[in-house]
Amino acid sequence: MQPVSLAKILFDVGSILLVFLIIQFIKFFAKPFNSGFYCHDYSVNLPYKDSTVSNILLGFIVLLFPILFICITESLVFFHRKSKDKITRNSAASAAVSTNSSSSSSSSASSSSSSFDNSNRFQLLIGKRAIDVNDKLANIYINCGLFLFGLFSTGILTDLIKITVGRLRPNFLDVCKPDVDPYKKLCSLGEKYYLEPNIDFKCTSSETLKVEDSRMSFPSGHSSLAFYSMIYLILYTKNRWKCRTMGFTSKLVQLILLMIATFTALSRIRDNKHHPTDVLCGTIIGILFAVIAYNYLLDHLKPKTHNGGGNNNYQKLKKESTNYVMDAGDLETGNLISRGDNSPTSSNQNKFELTTNMKRGSSNQLKDNLNSSITMQSEII
């Protein structure tokens, strides 16, 4: 992969921080639109209840838990691939080197093992110097970075719609504590059909922050953030948990993640914090942002080669490796002879015999390229 400059990483981190600061600015400085309600609308006259899923618990569900989930998964994938690559290296070295000379076999296997170590495919460019970065750390950075950017983007859109629409929560009147009963004193006269806070009546509650929050019902922030985080992890699990021996474990984990998001969203209706349409819209926003963010992640991590793709390059090298077998005696003289035919004629030998007196590095190059391609195919991300 191409080295990534330090300036790009700093720009990415700065972008995430900027999106987070925009969310905080909206929360503390933006005022919601002063919307009202109709006289026959009793959906804003429900009692106030404490949240089943508090803001602290929501922060753990949508932020801390996904970060821990990604870090643990990437660590397990890294060590699993490392052990798998070690087995592949030993198999490739045994098949490539002839058993006629044990000393030549040992030397070639050692060379293949050292050149096959592909655990540092990511490089960080600092000035003119490229520094290898461990796959585990690089994948954690990329996955967590895109997750956080998508999470904060979901929060920005949700809060922007909240202050623009200014829909009243179901518990608005209980939180507001109006100076007059809007239904008995205002609507019963027949002169008013639509009532607006601070115009037709005043809120007497001293908790001004709660009153302002009760005017930001649409869409549900709990729903959008919970579904974004859980759907993102569901897609992430589908792509990363590919071990067949796990059976239905990954499916069970995905089901639990979906249940967490669903419970978080429905609890807002039960707690009189949101209308059903608020929760529905928040759910759609969260799912949409999760799909977009993760598809961008897959496209961002897809390996790019100059030969038209890692898979084609892998198949080409694999085919070449079956046609040419390195003989221990030929390694000493540097020859690489085709073994495609069990009893080749003199003309076939002239046709398939490669250039004589090749250096030892030329024979090892084919093995190294094949081994590197096997590693690239074992894990895309």
C-alpha cells in the first residue's frame, strides 16, 4: 500500500475533532424553533419520566463499547492471521525447496520466512522517511476513525433537525408548567386553535435547560446514535468474523447488537421522551449513516495494485509457482527449470528452460511474491 503522510493523519484527527466541536456548539448555543401545538393535540400533555437509557449509558453504548469491540476484534484477527501466515510460510518453504540437500533447504526456508513477514503493510511517511506501522494499529486507527466520524456526523444531522423543527416532546407541558391551563383557559374560548409557548402562555419552570430540551423531540437522538453504532458493528462483524469454526456465534452477536439498538429506541417512547415518528426517523438516519460510513470504509481499505487487483496478481503468481519448481542442485548454480512436463523432449526443454546461471535472489523472488499475495488474500482489511 502507498505510504500515508503524517499530515493526512493529522488532518483526519482534526476533522473528527471539528465535527465533535460543531455538535457541542449546536447543543450549547443554538436555540430550538418556537413551535406550538393544536388545541386537540393531547400528545404533549404526558407525564415526565426519567430515562431508562440515560445519557451516560447511551455514551457507553454508542461510543465506548464500539471502540472496545473494534480494538479487541482487530487484535484477535491480527494474532490469528499471524499464526496462519506462519503455517503458510512453512508449507511454502517445504514445497519450494528440494529435499536432496538439507542445508540448502534450511537456508532457503530461512530466507523465505524473513521475506514473507508481511505484518507491516502500512507505512507512515514522515518527511521523506517511510516507517512501517503494524497492521493491528493501522486497522484500529482506520476503523475507529471512520466510526467516530460517522457517529459525530449522525449527531450533527440529528441536532440540526431538532433545532430547525423544534417539535415538542410528549412531556412538554409537564416540564414547562404553564401559567395557565392551555386546554381549559385558552382552547375552551374557541378563539385559539394553535397555541405557542411564550406567546399564548408562559412556562413557570425554573429548569430552563429542561424546558429547552423538551422542545427538541424530532428526531430521536438516542435512536439515531444507537442504530448507527449497532448497525456499523453488525456490518463490521459480518466482514471481520469470517472464521467458519465459530458457527452461529457471529449471527448471535449481530442479533444482540440489533436488540440493544431496538430497546434503546423503543425506551424513548415508553419514557414519554419521543413520539413514535421521532424514533422512526432517528432509526432511519442511524441506519443510513452506518451503511454509508461502512461502505466508505471497505472502499478505503480495498488494496490497490498496478496489475488490476490483488486477486488477479495472486492467481497469476499461484499459477507460475505450480509450473516452476526450484531444485536444490539448481539453486547452487542458479538455474530455475520448468517441471510442467514429466518427460520433456529436447525441444520442450529449450522452450521452457529459463535463463541459466540466475542469481539466488531471482529464485527467491517468485516465492516472496507468492507468499505476499497469499497474505494479502488472507485479509483485505
